[in-house]
Amino acid sequence: MLIYYVHVRYDGRIMSSNMQQPASLIELPPLPLAAWQATYNTLHMWTQMAGKVALQQCPNLNHYWGVAFHVTASGLTTTPMPYRDFTFEIRFDFIDHKLVIETSAGDIRELKLVPQTVAEFYRKFMAALDDLGIAVHIYTMPVEFPNPIRFEQDVVHTSYDADAVGRFWRILEWSAAVFKEFRASFLGKASPVHFFWGSFDLAVTRFSGRPAPPRPGADAVTAEAYSHEVSSAGFWPGGSGVDGPAYYSYAAPEPPGFSQYKVQPTAAFYHPELHEFLLMYDDVRRSSLPKDQVLQFLETTYEAAATLGKWDRVALERKVA
């Protein structure tokens, strides 16, 4: 049988071949945190601009699902957003490295993703919206970011390494497909596989169906996010003491014994400060079966949350014959 495989080049594009090769030769690119941290910070600010527009324009869905981004065949996108008598969408294209704002009237504006200050990009972004007749006022202070600087004043973050961004998106694209497969086996309430621009991570969440106790000291966003019991997992580029990209999984509230639960694969571990299980991305990409590694991690960490939390697993899970 002829097997197709994908070779991911380090510039983020792909080269396809129909040579007969085992599927394990899918190559996931490296993404060392230190090497692209400056670009990561800049891109984080740019995505927050688009996300804050969505926050203003989209209906307030539970757990803020309506304002998260979705992985596309070329990058990340908002959902179509209503504005007066038309809709518009904001897309990050990480193949041609541009931001695209498109309306249902057929009008398009594009911004090149190149090295520039956050302040300069913010001016161009708001001017493009204004040029399309879209008047939106956003809160310009970044969220979930250390030592934030207002967008219009930020001349500190200026980096854009297109190669690194392309590799980051390829990891998101691959991970999203694995997450969707994991999500499909759950019959209960579950989030879409989506990208949160605040915390800058790809996530999928399962719910027990029961309300959760109030979180002490929670703000309005956190209280809404954790209003019900969850087992949540995702992919994150790293930071906060985690020196590299990682898959994560946590339970909220965390049931007794969760941190000691034996999960798979063997490289996975519990991070006591973050209160999450982690599986480092480099361990996954060096594996001969990376997809199996991630699925094992997702399934066994969910099992820890659901079993110890006494979820009704018979009602919530799809049984595969």
C-alpha cells in the first residue's frame, strides 16, 4: 500500500511525498522557547488585539468560547463577527505571514506580519478596521502577560521570526487534529478545540455536568471559565518556569489523589506549582509514535480527573466497539 507522509520544513511550509514510508516519519519541528521568546511575546500582543475586537463584537457565550480563535489551514482565525448590517473576520495567515480582515461585503484589508513595534502594528490594525467602516474600541492593556504595556505605547516588543511562527503554527495544526480525535469520544459537554489568545494556548475541555464550587479570589473571567467541573488539556509554548513547549492537563477542582495518579506516557509528570500534568513537546516529537504519545496523555489524565472526581463515565463516554 502506498503511504503518504508529510515532511515539515523548518520554515513552516510542508513538502509532500508519496514515497512509501511509515507514518512514524512525520517530522514535528523543534520550537525551543528561548530562541523565539521575543517573537512569541510580539505575536502574543498582536493576537490579543484581534481577540479583544472579538470580545467586543461577539455574543457572550459560556466560558468565553465565542471569542477564542480556531486553527485554520494557514493559521488562526476569529469566528465571523457581526457589525451593523455585515460580518467580518480577522485571520492570521502564517504561510504568507499576513493579517487579513475580510467582510461579508467582499472588502479585504491586509497587514504584513514583519518585524515592527506593537505600537506600529496597533496603529495599522486600527486604521485597517476604520478603513473598512468598523469602529471598535478595545481595552489596550494586554492580559495574562507579565509587565504589560499598552498596545499604543509598546515599542519594546518588535520581533517577528517568520520561520519560528511557521513552526509554531504547524505544531498547532497537528495538535488540533489529535485533540479533535480525543474530543470525539466524549458524549458530554465539551469545548471546541480552540486557541485562547489571552493565555496563548490551544485547548480542549471536557465537563462532568456538575457545577463547581466557587474559586476563592476568582475574577469574573476565571469564575465563568470554572463555573463547572472540568478536565482540560492543551498545548502551550512554555513559560512560567516551564522551559519549552508542552502539552498540559489539569482538573478543576482537582480531586484528592490527582497528582499521584499514574498517567502515560512515562515522560509525563505532575508540576506541583502549576497543578497540572505536563508532557514536554520535545519528548513527543522525538518519539517514533508522537500521536500515540499525546493521545495516551490526554486519555490517562482525563481518566485521573474523571475517576477520582467520580464523574458518570458510563453516561459521558462513547464506547468504541
